[in-house]
Amino acid sequence: MSNKNPYSHAADAYGTMAASTDQRALEGKVLLKAAAKLEDLAKRLQSGEKVRREEIGATLEYNQKLWTLFVSETMNADNPLPLEIKNNIASLGLFIFKRTRDLLIETTAEKLKAVIDINRNIAAGLMKQTKHPMPQSSNPLSNHPQESQRPVETATDSLV
């Protein structure tokens, strides 16, 4: 039986990778991958290139699926994150969802920048945490509030 739900497929793929990789590093890598896709789109738009609506939709959908997983995990009753962190993730997710809707209506490099910055800043915090080993959690989100406030230092080309 084929599972046609793309969110389920993404969750399954995420779960498989998470089992074999440090959780925070994986989260950082997928956020950086989404940011790289969004940045490529922004550069193409800024250069005046005519980008097909399908390409725009696919890029935005990739990022939205990722954030859907993050937000849905915060609603999981077994998620050990403090309520304040869950609320912050949910708020960021709502912003991403609203901005995605706006971007589908009118796609501009300027509107993409906020989403790119959010992904990169969160990824930077997650990736920095992998350098200081901490107990692994079964949830796909870090339980350290300061991580989302760390500045981006570098982006990696070797993305998941």
C-alpha cells in the first residue's frame, strides 16, 4: 500500500535519518538545506530571472513541511520542551506559514530574507550545540531557548 501523504513521507524520512544521526545536527542540516533553497530562489528573483511558479511552490513547500514537523512535534504531549520554548517554536512556525502564504501571492527576494534568516539562525544554534555533547532527545527540537537567538556564523554546502 503506497502512502500518498507527503507529510507522512517526510516524517518517516526524518525519523529514519534521526535514528542514525545526532538529532540537533540533523535539524540544523535540514534547516540549512531549506535556507539554501530559499536563498537560491531569492538570488534568482533578485537577478530578474523569471522563475516558474512550480519551482517557487516546491521550494516554499519544502520549508513549510519542515516547519510543520517542528510545530506538530511541539504539540506532542510527550515533548519534554518547556512551554515557553514550545510557544516560541509555534510562534515562529505561524510566522513561517503566514509568510509562505504571502510569498505564494507575491514572491520577492525581500520577503524570502526573513524566512532564510530564521532558518539559518536556528540552524546555527542547533549546529553549535552538536559541538558540546548533550543527551539526545527523541524530539526533533532542541530544548535550549538561547539557540534560536544565536547569530549565523557560516552556512555549509554539504546539506542533507
